[in-house]
Amino acid sequence: MAVTQEALYGELDGVDPSLSWSEAQLPERERTKHVHRLHPYLGKFVPQLVEALLERYVTPGGRVLDPFAGSGTTLVQALESGHDAVGVDIAAFNCLLMRVKTRPYNLDVLRRDLLWAHDEAAAFTPQGRTPAGTPAFVREWYAPEAVEELLHFRSLVEQVGSADVLRVVLARAARSARRTTHFDLDFPRSPQREPYWCHKHKRTCTPVASARRFLLRYTLDTLARIESFAAARSEQRIAEVVHGDAEDVGLPGVCDAVITSPPYPGLIDYHGQHRYAYALLGLDERRDRELGSPLHGTGRAAIAAYVEGVAGVLRRARAALRPGSPLCIVVNDRRELYPEVLRQAGLHLEERLERHVNRRTGRRAGEYFESILVTT
Ligand SMILES: C[S@@+](CC[C@H](N)C(=O)[O-])C[C@H]1O[C@@H](n2cnc3c(N)ncnc32)[C@H](O)[C@@H]1O
């Protein structure tokens, strides 16, 4: 019988129990509270880890920088804990998602716009024609009815002030409506057009034919999540989102701490996981500048470029901090690259914390740990 997570933590030397949570201690609804679940994103850290690091390492009201900000977990938690934040990311979709999560809203206007879009989508009837100019990716990955519904929703986006929020709803519905199997949602290889044996549900499942129910459900869910975050966040604090390469983009102002989790070589394609969003929204792709991308491989030259790239980003991040401020780097360094990254970045390791990662979802085997490198 597998050991319980509580028993496991009791046995593991060096694991910080206040930074490791079992499923019972931290159930999914807490990990995905309010805007953290606006859109799936593979490779984010749990909000409660950021919350704990903010409390330990950031002065009240301080400004936090995340140079690899991803889906914006650091920014959202900073606002919740009463800090300002700056987030940088190379992937345009991640920046869109972060802006939508963190900007302040006039909730009456947001509600009016989203309910209007909801009613328009509910009233739409597909005509049985794929519109001219439909991107090849959309033709290939969606059933004809879903193509029409998604493109109709896209036509609504520009008609309201809450356009970016509708873009995120559209992307989330597009993710769910792809012709894919239920067990391969993260990186499906080819469209699934026929019914298939589903390992996840242990029965025959049929690929999605329509996007309508997702568009309607996610429009309302997004409204509820933004409303719930508005009640939790500090109104006086702001988050700035910078789209660009953290190796050379300008960083606004002085910060008091870094909390970040860099990409790891060859693991996750951060542009690729949201391909449907780039295809539907026409976003600017900068895949060649994505550090650690599986597209670069994991050969010696790729690893050396990764180490140099991450070190360069951390060196710049440190230069943006008040002298002596901490940089908390969350990483599962199984290739043991970070001693060299820190050396090249000119960072001094003050403390190394270990945590157990509770990975309830995904088809992964074995226990998984990560380190928090606290440096100056
Ligand atoms: C591990 S993820 C961060 C996830 C984040 N902690 C969260 O909770 O959502 C690493 C991020 O680094 C971004 N990234 C990769 N290369 C970059 C670069 N050169 N400049 C800025 N961001 C980059 C990726 O797009 C990805 O979103």
C-alpha cells in the first residue's frame, strides 16, 4: 500500500513541512481559487507556496518581480497579500492571461459585457459553412460546428471594452473543444475524429462536436472568478505585465524581492501548450526566445545556452532589486545546473529549502520534490 502523504513528510529529512501540502491539507479548490483557474497552464506553482514566500521574504507593501511570470501566480498572490508586482514573460498568451487576472475592473461594466456575449453566443445558430479565411489550425482541430461557434465568438470580442477577458474565455473554450482525447489534453499530437477507447474514463468517448457549452459556461465562470478575486485583492496595489524577453527587456522601477520559477530544459513548450490561442487570437509568437524550450533540445550546446540565458535573466533581476533583497528561485534541478546558473548570475545561496510537490493530476509516476533557492 502506498504511504500517505502525511506519513511521507514525517519520514523525509530536510523537507520543509510548512511549504509542502497533502491533498487533504490543500484541496484542488484552494489551489485553483478565483482567477488562478481562468485558463489551464501547465507548469505553474501553487499559490500557497508564493503566499508563504511573500510572507517570509517580502517587506509589507514591497514590490515583487517575477521575470518568468507564466500564468501570473506571483502577481495574483502579491496583490492578495498587499504587494505591488511586476511580471515578465516571453509568451504573448501568458501576458494576456496575466493582464486579465490582475487588472482592476469596473465590475458593473464587466458583468454587462460578459452577459451580453453570453446571450449572443447562446442565440447563435451555425450555418453549416466554414467561413472563408479560417486558419488551417482551426479547420484541422475543430468539428465544423465548433469552428463556426468559435469564430462567431471571436467576432464579439472587439465589440466590447472587456475584449481581453473575452479573448481568454474564447481560448479556454477552444482548448476544451479541440478534437482530442480526454487523456491527452496537454499536448495532443493529431486530431481525434472518431470515437475512441478512453483510458481516463474507461469507456468509449466521442470527440467534442460543439464549442457552445464551453463558451457559455466559461463566460459565467470567468465573471464569477474575477468578482471573487476583486473581493480578495488589495485595491491600492498594482501589477505590471511586461511582454518580452527577460534577457533584454526594460524592467520598470526598483523592486524588493524576486519570486520565480524558471522554465527547465526540454520539459514544457510554453508557446506550444496554447497553440489554439495563438491560432485563434493571432498573437505574436516568440518561440525562438523561449528559454529551455523542447524545440532547442537538451544537447550540450542547448544546456549551455539555457544556463547562460537563465543566469543572464537572474543577473538583470538582481540589478533591479534594492541591494541585499532576496531572490527566491523555485526549481526541480535534476540536472544539477543551478550551482553554475547562480555562479554565472553572481548570486549567493543563503538558504536552500526542499518541498514535496503534490501532483494529483497528470500521468506521472513517483514522488516529486523541488527546491527553493533563496539567494542574494
Ligand atoms: C515555469 S514557467 C513559470 C510559471 C509561473 N511560476 C506560474 O505559476 O504560472 C516559466 C515561464 O518562463 C517563460 N519564459 C521562457 N523564456 C523566457 C524569456 N526569455 N523571457 C521571459 N520569459 C520566458 C515561459 O514562457 C514560461 O511561462
